[in-house]
Amino acid sequence: MTTRRATDNAKALDAFIAAKFRIDAMLERLKALSEDHFETHHDEINWGDVGTLNHYDSLLRQIADLERDDEGDVIIATDAEGHNDLMSRITVFLAEHDR
């Protein structure tokens, strides 16, 4: 007999893995775009391209919003229940910006 809690945890695990796969896919797309200079050519870059990259930077900072120690290393905090606060922000960001 399966308890309700086990079922809820299985659904939570499935949702977590699905969100992780979406994040991984987005990170791979961003990495590929970055390696290709975001599909720009050095002699054709204009202020619109700068604005686009600044916008991407702003969105990434919203989800990352990482604290750093004195040496510049990232400090990832947890919420009151011990959950990774960064993952919570990423999940919220994905829900709001999923295209």
C-alpha cells in the first residue's frame, strides 16, 4: 500500500527533475549563444545588442542574486526549512518566464 506522503514525494521529485532538465537545457542554450557571441558579428555590434545583453544580464542576476564572501566565492543560503534558496528563485523565475 502506498501512502499519500510517498505519492506526494514522488510527484515532487518528478517536478524537481523536470525543472532541473529545463534549467540544464536553458544553460546549454545560453552557453552556446555566448560561445557564438550571441549571434552577433564584431563589426556589426550596436547599442541594441548591448541593451539585449544587459537585459539578459539583469534577468540572470534576478535568479542568481548570489551573495559572495570576502574572497568572492558564492554563498548559497537555505530557507527556514533547509531548502536551497537559489533553487526556489530559479523555479519561480522559470514559472514566470517559461516560453
